[in-house]
Amino acid sequence: MNILESLKYFIPELVLLGGAFFVLGVDLFIKSKRTIGLLSLFVLVLTAALLKAPAQPLPLFYGMFQLDAFAHFFRYFALAAVAFTLLMAYSYAPLKGPYEGEFYGLFLFMAFALILVAGANNLLMIFLSVEFVSMISYLLVGFLKKDAKSKEAAIKYLLFGSMASAVMLYGMSLLYGASGSLALPAVGNALFFAPFKTLAHVSVLFFFVGLGFKISMAPFHMWAPDVYEGAPTPVTAFLTVAPKALGFAVFMRVLAMVFTPSWAHWSVLLTALSILTMTLGNLTALSQNNIKRFLAYSSIAQAGYILMGLAVFSDLGRQGVLVYLLAYLFTNLGAFAVVTLIGEQTGSEDLAAYAGLSQRSPMAAAFLTVFLVSLAGIPPLAGFIGKYYVFAAAIQAKFITLTVVAAVNSVIAAYYYFRIVRLMYLVPASGPALAPAPRPLFITLGLMFAGVLLLGLFPAFFLGLIWR
Amino acid sequence: METLELFVRIGIYTLMALVLVFALGVVTLRNLFHCALCLAAVLIGTAMLYVGLRADFLAAVQILIYVGAVMTLVIFVIMLTEHLGEKSIRQNNRQSPAAVISLSGIVVLLAALLLRTPWPVTDKALQAKASVMALGKALMGTYAFPFEVISVILIACLIGAIAIAKKDLPGEDVS
């Protein structure tokens, strides 16, 4: 489809991009940064309202942006993740300063970048959009100038990230050399022939490195705890959800379009990596004393469960990944909203600050309990639905070892999630009662709670939306 | 004709070897300034390889941007930063031997792969010459979308980089 024809399907994204520039421009003249934040939220809502489901897959801009049901789902996902993060950041004190407006503007660019990732159907666009997301992530991680940890996290993230991208780029160069084309379908067709089998086996490994880094898959997860700990808490919340989810999206697209013929080859490897990721994440999470590091390892373990769906790669597996990601969006953003709240009010990110939270702030304790129970995958909450589908997919495809290991891991995970619940309810409080949550944070918590509960209670409604 | 081809071949391989030697220099030399000079040599060498592969425009751009602008900037930064140019910095640590061994393993495996793969090299592809005009048309046609996306990426990164690198003015510390 040529450019002029494509533009009319690309209006929401153009509004988003225009909105980003508008917000940055207005920021120069308006003193009240709260207005800028509200304006950014309005841009996101407006974009979401303009999104229209494509009747059939549309290869926009000569196939550079593939607008299909898959990309459409992730467009909503990206906008929602950015909007909730902005709500969470709205009352986050460390970000208050002369650059608050730029923070919101960068998040709008981030939303645009995530949407590009969702629609990338071409090696060039995959590289560009993934790098776009990474670049802005590095900037956002290092946004707290006076915080040495934040800067260290940004540098670490940048160094590891560039390395992973370079490796993936080399894999892409192999694919381009073999097929002479950048478009994923054409690359897939070329790799179908026997002489290129070895090449396909090797180049899929390069994608494992590049995209595995993004989704914090072991053994490319070592950046995650430090980065998640150092970044401003709302940014951490965002990083554990959106770039990861979109990493899974592009991973699924690449595997489906290019590497389906060598499924038997990479499925074994992905199963092993899935087991490694969840075990490593869970075992390390057991001994954490900082809540952000704790949730970082927990999010690595969650990536392991999601990888189950990818390793199986049946229809059910792929649908399971989408459901899991949606459940994970609500649950993890919710948990981090509580961490933001407690971090703001006690000035501490240690687990010790959560002792007796039920007496100091019953509401925060109740919310965090719900989110942790959902992370543990206990019905009737969202996390259970996600786990249910990836487990079902693994059993249906007879991946018995994977299922057993994942089940054992879930039990370990339940232990450490409940350790925090115990800490909040059964250990006596060490400080005075906390003030109620600021309104934007309270709204975020409420929305995430509603999402977790509704997805858990009425999964059919959400599944209908996702699997259309 | 045969001898000419042989000479070209030898020349190209020598050039590649030189680029590799200088690249090794970038990651092993102890003086930052020497590293930067090696990097400049690597970039010039790559540009010459591009000429050999008939990508004249790419070679020109490479020289102009990387050697002309980026390297000059890097060298400026090294010279302006206090004594960074004279210090000797270790570029290896305890893990270096392990890294070298595993990397050589990967290089061997990749070499085997590259030699075994029947790359679809056709005469047409060999004779193809990317003219600047064709390049411009592609950038404004098929590749207009990524081209525009790159400009958005650059401006977003620029704004973000300024926001985190700029010194706070005394008056606007906390709003």
C-alpha cells in the first residue's frame, strides 16, 4: 500500500506523534506541569478513541507497518500501559522539577515507539522500533539526575542493551544475505529451502539474544534487577510491563513469520530457557530485601511463564501469551503503584517498610495483597487466567517436563509472595499511620484492581476482545 | 585480466586484515587517544571496503559523518577532558581470557556457517550499482516511512539527552 493510501489508516498514530510535539512545545510556555501531564493523558485517550480495528491485515507504507488484529491489540496495550504509568508518575515527587514536561513528552514518544514495534513486519522496522523503545528507556531510567543509582542503572542498561541489539543486528544481516529481502514473509519463504536450514537455526539464536534481552529472559536478564532498582519507580513499573510485552509481540511475529519451519529446533531451546528463567527468577527473589529488586526478580520469573506459551507455539500457546500479558499489565502496574505510594510516604524501598502495613495503611496493604495473590496465580484473579492458559497450552502440546517445573516454580513463587502478605498483616507496625494516597495514584490503584478482578471474574469477555 | 583480479583480491584481503588489526587496537590499547585514532582508521578502512563493494555513496557518507564529524568530536572530548588523553587505562579484566576463548569458538562456528551457506549471489546482484539518485528515490518512496521514523527517533533522543545532561540553573531547581 503506498504512502498516501496508508496515511488514512495511520491517523491515530499521527495524532499521538503530533500530540507529543505539541506537549513538548506547550511545555515551554506553561509553568504548571500538572496541566502538561493532563494534556499528555488527553492525547493518549484521544489516540485510543481514534483506533479502529482493521477489517483485514493492512500492509501500510509498502509493508513497513503491518496493521492486523495482533498489532491492533498491542496498540491498545501500549496506550494503556503509558497512560497508567503517567497517572502513577503524576504525583511522584522525585520527578518534580524543571524537566517534568519533558518526562511526559518522552512517554508520548514511547507510546508511538511501542505501537511501531507492534506493527513491525520488516527487519529494518523491527530494528528501528526496538531501538527507539530502548533509547527512550535508557533516557527515562536515568531521568533522576541527582540520583547516582539512577545514572548507574541507565549506563548499565545502555551498555548491555547496545550489545544485545548489535548481536540481533548481525543475525538480521545473515537473514538479509540469505533472502535478499527485509520483509519478514519474504525472509521466511527464503529460509524454507533446505540449504538455508543451518542458517535459520543459527540466526534464530541471534534473535534470542536481542529480543531475550528485552523480555529479560535468562541468561540475558542480569541487567534487570539493577535497572529496575535504580530507575524512578513509575518508570520501573512501565519497564517491567510495556517494553517486555512488546518484546514478546515482536518475538512472536518473528518466530511465526520466519522461523516456523525450524520450530522443533528452537522449541527445545526455548523450553530450556523458559525453565531456566523462571527458576532463576524465583530462587533469587526468595532472598531479596528491597521491594523493587524483589519485584524485578518476580518479573523475570513471570517472563519465564510467558515463555512457556512461546515454546509451545500452538494457537492456544500464542493466545495464552496475550492473555498472560494483559493480566500481567494490570497486576504488575498495580503492585508498583503500591510501591510508589509506600516509597513516597516512608522514603524506603526496603521490605522492612512493609512490616505491619495493614495497620499503617489498610488500603495499601489490601491492594498489594490482591496484586501479589494475582501474581502468584490464585483464582479468581487475573494472574490465574494467564497461568491457566499457558499451562493448558503446555499440557495440550505434551510438554510435561515444562509443566511440572512450572508448577513447582509457582509453588515457590506463592511462598515468597505470601511472605510479603504475612509481613504486612502479621508483623507489628514499626511506624505511624500513613497519609491516604494522592488522588492520581488512588485512581491508578483502583483501575488496576478493577482490571485484575474483572479479568479474573469475566475472562470470557476479555478473551473475546483479544482473540477476535 | 587474471593477474589484475588477483591483485584486487589480495588488496581487499589486506585491507580487511588491516581493519581487523586496528579494531583490535581499539579494544586493547591503553591510551584512550590511541584508541580513538585506531577507531578512525577502522572507519576509514570500512569506507574503503565500501568502495570495493561499489557502494560509493555509502563510502562518502561514512567518511563525511563518522571520520569527519563523529571522530573529530570524540577526539575533542578526549583532549578537553582533563588528562584523559595521557592516562593509561586497562582494557581487560579477569574474565578476558574466558571471553576470548568463547568468542573464538563463536567465530569458528560462524565461519563454518558462512562458508557452508549457498549465498544467492547472482551476476545481477554483483553488477548492481547504487546510484545516488536511486538511493534518494528509495528513501522518498518505499523507505519513506522508516526514514521519517528515524527523524522522530533522533529528535526524541535529542530532547531526552538534553533533559538529562543539562545542568540545572540555580533559579529553576525546584518548581
